Amino acid sequence: MRHTLPLEELTYSIIGAFFEVYNVLGFGFLERFYSLALERELIARGHRVEREVRIAVSYKGQWLGWQRIDMLVDDAVVVEVKAAMDLHKYAKRQVYSYLRASAKQVGLLLHFGLEPAFHRLDNPGDPVVPKAPASIETQDRSIRR
């Protein structure tokens, strides 16, 4: 018996739209053009798309500020678009933070690089942020002085 993923049909459609945009535009455009083209392709496929959605970030129930996600599809899937030559090593962590702040279950990281690539990320549901390594904490303390 085949195991199905949460929101599998929706993520499949978004990934299909991603490849359609990449096949038409190719590599080399600014991120905003890929986002606009992806938005149009998703709407053509019958999806609701919200771009640059603000989500609140809080700490122990206290509001800290706003974080902006690239795209929210059908009020269910967080989509982050990247167009750099290489995908930054912290890009997945960024999507995880969006999932945790928005309480959405699934995120897609779409990379319009030299070769198209996507990463499906599921909300770990863990409300505790891992403790930063000592070297980062030391660095942060020196910055605050």
C-alpha cells in the first residue's frame, strides 16, 4: 500500500507549475519575475495565491514582529522562491521558520537555479527553537555590546 503525504495533490500541482515556469523562462531572471510567473501559472491551474504574506512571530505568547513569506497557495502551502546560482545553505531553515510561525503543515522551497530543484518541507511541529551553538551565542553577545 502506498503512503500518501499531507497535501500531496496540491504540492504536486505547485511543483508542476514550478517546472512549467522554469521550462519557459529558464535560468537567469530575478526572483520577482519567477514569483510573478509562478503566481500566474498557479492561478491558471485554479489555485488561490497570496504573495508576500505577513505572518506574526511571537516569543512565549508575546508578539515580536512580522515575517514575510513569498507565497501562500490555497491557504495551505508555504512557497519560498529562490533564484540565485546556488541555494543558500540556510534556505531550508528559513522555510521551517515560516512553517512554525504560520502553523502551516507543508512548505516548498523552489530553486530557479542553473538546474531547477525543489524541496518539500513538513512542519516539525516542535515549538522549541534549538539552542544556538556557543560560537554563535558568543558572536551575538559581542554584537549587542
